[in-house]
Amino acid sequence: MKNFVRSLNVAVLGTSLSMLVYSCGLLGGGSGQPTSSAPGKASTSTGLEYNEEGGFEVNDYRGQPEGPNLVYIEGGRTVLGSFEEDVMQTRDNIERTVTVASFYMDETEVANIHWLEYLYYVQLDSSEEFYQSAIPDSTVWAKELAYNTPYVDHYLRYPGFRFYPVVGVNWLQANDYSNWRTTTVNIKLAEDAGLEEYSLAESGNQRIPLETGVVLPNYRLPTEAEWEYAAQALIGTQWLDENQTHRRLYPWDGHALRNPYGKKMGYFLANFKRGRGDYAGIAGKLNDGAMITTYIYDYPPNDFGLYNMAGNVNEWVQDLYRPLSFQDFEDLNPVRVNDFLDSERGYDAEGYNSLITNTIRVYKGGSWKDVAYWMSPGTRRFIEQDSATATIGFRCAMIQAGTNY
């Protein structure tokens, strides 16, 4: 009897081990089903083995790599639109419910040091013409009736301003930077993974195949919906099951502009203009501490971990401006990239009856030179895509690839 039980146990153990080897070895999933990170050794469609000589190559995949400076933004349902009084009477951002897929966003605005690094490498491997086109317009600081010459000469290049947001950059330049950053970061990731054939010297601007599993999707400007969703950061207002205790007028709780907690109680939560002629407070008590832009890590981050989503500088987004974007939209990942359903011909810019064309872009967030009204995530303004000011910067975003949420 004991020999029979021992034989039975050995048989069961052997069967279990065989099943474990089969499920983990052949298919790669602990449940017996293949996954993206554990596809198994052979195809579940043809039975042919992967990575054999002359066969179909399936590279290792451990999920999307971490991109420099990026913060994960978990997507979900939200209500976009302005909660501020519509003082401009534009009615161009009426409330509507949408879902935004998970994505990544820079935790800070792109800073002067980042742009100087970009200029350095552009000068090494690009034409002089393109290099000159990439230089920010420092004359955005110049005013006929103000002594801003020190900012014109020093703001971009003086070391003390290294981690202040780059300004004087137009929408087109911001897109060029995003493309360069994609190439540069992915070449570094490929080299770190041992894929020397994709080194900077070998690949140039050639796209590293996504199938390698070691590179990132494109850095890009966020869509307006992504930007507004990230600024709201309503992940911090949840209660029980899919309930939110309140909405937010700004990227923080409450309707006040001052910190209600701790040692910083009473200090402003963003860099903005309090009123006519008042940029920072009085000597000895400079409340927001900045007469122009400020350090990109100043002020507490919002609940997604993003700094300065209100104030400091406005930020470019992808979207073409239309006053009816709230009306003509998809309710999953909305974005407007052209004049579909809302042609520029209907606005008569050529007849000087409108400023709306196919080359104007939205910017969001308020700046050091704006009053608090513009710091509400739902407010929106627009400007020509080749224009630059001392109040507009940007940050990059990126999709979360290979997921359904």
C-alpha cells in the first residue's frame, strides 16, 4: 500500500512538473496562457518556435521603459471645461464628459539647461540654418517702456537661470525639440540594452524598430485634453467607488490661492500676477518670490506629481484652436489636429473678421504675467504657431504603449 501511494505521489508530482514546464516554458504564462512579456518559446498559432535560425524573432519585453523626467498619469473619465466665470464671453470650453487614456507627462516644464543641451547637439550634427532656427527668441523680453535688457542678454544662457523654464520658443520649435528628444533618448536606451547597431553614429535619425522592446514611443506635446486632465489631478479627490468629493478650480483643493497648511501657510501656491503692477509682493515679504519666471520645482506638485501646472509659464499643447472644440469632439482621447467639421473658411480671417486660421494653437495654464483667472485648467487661449512670448513654454507627453487603459 505504501509503495502504491509513493508511486501515485511521484506520478502526480511528475504530471504537475510537466504542466508547470509546459505552461511557463512553452507558453510563458503562469496561467497557461501567453502574455506580451512571456510569449513562450513557440507560436500558439503555427507551433513554430520563436528565435530559431531564420525564424520569427520575438525580443524580450519587460514593459515600457522609464523615460527621463516623465511621470505616469493614470487615465480615466473626467469632465473637461472651464469652471471659471466666462469673463471673455468666448464660451469656447463648455463642460463635457470624456475619457483620457493613461499617458506620461514631464513633471516639470522644459528648462533652459535642457534647451541649451539641445542646441549643443543640433550644432554638432545639423545645418547652420536649422541651428539658427532652433535658438529661442530672446527679444521676447524686450519692451520699449521697460528695462528688461538683462533678461534679453542673460535669461537663456546665464547659469543662474539653468532650471528656469525656457521661453521665446514657438509651437514649431517645441515640436522639433520633442522629435530630437525621442531620437536621443531611444538611442541611449538601445545602447544600454546592448544594441550597438543603433548607436548614434550608426543610426542617425533612423527610427529604432519598436519590435526591439527597448525603446519609447514619441515624446510630443500633450493634447489639450491630456493637459487639462493632468492639471486637474482629480485622483486626489476620490472617495469610495468612483465618487469624487469635489471638483477643482485650480490644480489644488479649495478656491484659495494660498497654502493653508504647515510652515508655508499663507504663501501662494503658484507664480502669477496678483494685480496691476504687483508681480511678487513687497520687499521683505516677497510672497510668490518671483517677479518673472521661477525655478521649475518651485511650489508643491499636484496630486499627479506635476510641478507648476498653474502659473510660471503658459504651456503649448497640440491642438488647433477652434471655439467649438467642446461641440465637435470624440469622447475618448479627444484632440483637434485640423479643421475637420470646422473649416477656417467659415471664420474669414482673410477679410480681417477673425483671427482663427489653421495655424493657431492653444496654450494653457497661466503665467508669471497673468492674473489668477488663467490658472484654472479649463481656461484656454490661442496664438499663431510661429509666435513666441516670454510667458509661454512647454512640457512633453508620451502615450503609454501596449495597454488598453
